[in-house]
Amino acid sequence: MFNRMYSFLLQNDILYKYQFGFRKGFSTFQALIELLDTIYFHRDNHDFLIGMFFDLQKAFDTVDHSILLYKLENYGFRGIVLKWFHNY
């Protein structure tokens, strides 16, 4: 299921370009490098920075599944994939 959905997301250019963690070639380490690069850039320009960090461990367990299903359908998931999530 993951492979089919991931392929669909890539082919239709749906993923946010800064989505790290589960994408091939986009590790959480790279997310940290991107964050530090942004911080250094703004610091060098004497900009003010504010950071907010959240621990989203087990975040999927708290997702409202009706909203998730709506978003999946909105992104173009149909048929077996969407039915699979309805039964999950």
C-alpha cells in the first residue's frame, strides 16, 4: 500500500518539498541541516527568529480519520486505496 501511495504522490508532485523523514534521500538529518541553514541565513541578515518545536510522536494515532479520508480523496486517491482506509 505504501509503495502505491508513495508512487502516486511523487508522480503527481503532491508532497511538500520540505517533507523529510520517510522519503528516499530526505532524511531527518537533512531536515536539521535545512533548519540550521535557514537560521544562519536569517541571523547573518540580522533578522529576528522564533522557533517552535513540537513532539509529534504517535501523531497518526490522533488524526481524525474522516478528515484524512477527505484529504486523500481530495488528492485523487480513489478505488481500492480509499476503500482500504475506510475499513482501517
